[in-house]
Amino acid sequence: MKESKQEKYDKAYLRMAQEWGKLSYCKRRQVGAIIVKDRMIISDGYNGTPTGFENFCEDDEGYTKWYVLHAEANAILKVASSTQSCEGSTLYITLSPCRECSKLVHQAGIKRVVYQTAYKDDSGLKFLERAGVETVHLPVLEEMV
């Protein structure tokens, strides 16, 4: 079966999100996000500590610090400080949004989420689907790295 043009774009943007995630200083998991609107990347982000904080995401026991920002939150916040709007955009992310970030995704006006790996708690995805946000699981990229 021939791949659609949308699928080709989805895979390409998801590969870019993978690369972006590699910039994260987090040891437990590196997550990358790209926000695309009208085939233009309007924002990007990866999980990490807030501006001005040390680049250590985990505490001495190896747990993620409570103030670490998730990749999609960083990408959405970047748009908020620009002249762009997320309204009608697509979020490409390497790990599906948690319940807290799914609220941000919906409230930002993002209409589609394409993710590579499902987060252990699927309540974020369930919330997005209930809110009318299209979710697409595209797990095939592991071997393409």
C-alpha cells in the first residue's frame, strides 16, 4: 500500500522531534516536540529544567524533579511568547502527552497530535480524544534512527 503524502510528512516531522529530543539533558527519558502549522514549523521543544536552572533533570535518587518542563509544554510556551498561534496546528512528539500537558495542548488550539511512543498513563490521550483532538500513534520510527 502506497504511503500518503500526509504520512510522509508525519514521519519526517516525527523524526525531527526525535532529533530535538536528543538535546535534552534528562537522563531518564529524552522527549522532543515540534509544532507544525500550514507545513511550517512554528515551535519546538524538549524536556528540561526552566531557564536559569541547572541542567539536571533528576534528583540524587534518579527521580525527575517536579519542576522539569515537558517537551510539549516548552514548545507551547515558546509559541506563546511569539507572534504565532497554535490554533489548528499539529504537535509531533516522541512520547504521548501526560494528563497535565494534554490540557495545555487542547487549550492551545492544537487539533492533531502525532506521537511515537505511548506514555504509561493513557489518560492524557483519552482527554485529547474527548476534546476532539485527533491522535495518531506512529510507532514505526525506532528503526529509522
